[in-house]
Amino acid sequence: DKFNISYTIPILAGNYNVTIFANDTSNNLNNTETTNFTVKIGCGTITASVILDQNVYSTGTCFTTGADHIEIDGAGYKLQGDGTNYGIYINQNSNVTIKNFARIDNFTFGIYANNFAPTIMNQIRNNTIGENITTSGAGIGLANVSNYNITNNSITISVSNTDAIAIFNQSLMDKVENITIENNIINVTASGDEAITVLSSNNILIFNNSIYLSAASGNGINVD
């Protein structure tokens, strides 16, 4: 007779050894089988630090954070979307680091955070983002958040009416403050684009960034 069983892997990725024991109705051990397999990193909710070991392709949002004090390390690999949603969504978590992606591209937002003010700094560093971030999106979007450091990223925007970095609140009740943007390289090549947009925010530090504009319209830094 055949017997089917489902098992949930407790860790997102890694090497696994699974041993299967079979007993008859008298509890006699009849046979033992061992199998080995490797689980690769794929899209989903991240609850522990991960290091990519391959390029990842996504339909819709790929990674969503599900815990504090974690790192998502691209390790020089690419994260490619289908033109919708978020490459990485930081979902109400603190002390999260997103780093070392060779490219995050073809999403509405490459990296997006919304609706949380962490007490410990979140970091977005050493990533390459763009070129094909979709219209009305952003390479990095921060909404209703505080305490972020965006540093040493390279962001290229080549789609009209899109921002490289967008910081904003969504209501008068939301705070957006204590954000540092430094040592980034930003290329804006389409009309109506903004390199950095800051709306209704406090204590936003912007320094030592290289911004290149090659379109007829758009702004390097737009503060409102």
C-alpha cells in the first residue's frame, strides 16, 4: 500500500536529510529509507536571515519580512519581477538590513516599507536597483516610517514619472522622520522623474549622493 505524508520545512533554505521509518500493524520495523535534498531560496515571508545562492524571479511581491533583526543578503545575485508589486516589502519590522543585490528590477517598488516606526535603524545598502521600475513607483519607497539608512546604493530610473527614492506619509497622523540618504549613485533618464522625493517628512538627511539627470524635465531633489 502507498502512504502519503506532508511535512513543512522549518527553515527557508539549506541542506536536509530525511529518514523515513515504516512499521507494520504489529509495530515491526520493515524498512528504512533516507533521502537528501537541498532547498533553494525562493519568494516568501522571511523570518530568519538569508543569503541568496541564485537569481530569483518573482510574480508579484517576492520577499516580505516577517521578523525583526534579520538580514536579506543578495550576495551578488539578482531579484527580477514581472512589473508589479514589491521586490522586497519590509512589513512592520525593526533592525532589518537589505544588502548586496546585484539588481532588483521590474517591480512597482524595488524595496518598499510602510506603516512602522522602528526603534532600531533599518538599513538598505550596497544594492543596484532599476532600470525598469514601473510608472508611478520607485526604486526605494518609504511610507509612514522612521529610522532608516539608505547608503551606497546604485539606482537607475528609465521609466517616466517614477522616483529613484520616494519618502512620504499617507495621512497627517503618520510620522516620517530620521532618515539618512548618503553615498548613493542615482541616474534618472526619463521625463517627469525625480531622483529623491521627500514629502511631509522631518529630519531627513541627504548628503554625498551623486545624482545624474539626462531628461528634459524632472528634479534632482524634490522637497515638499
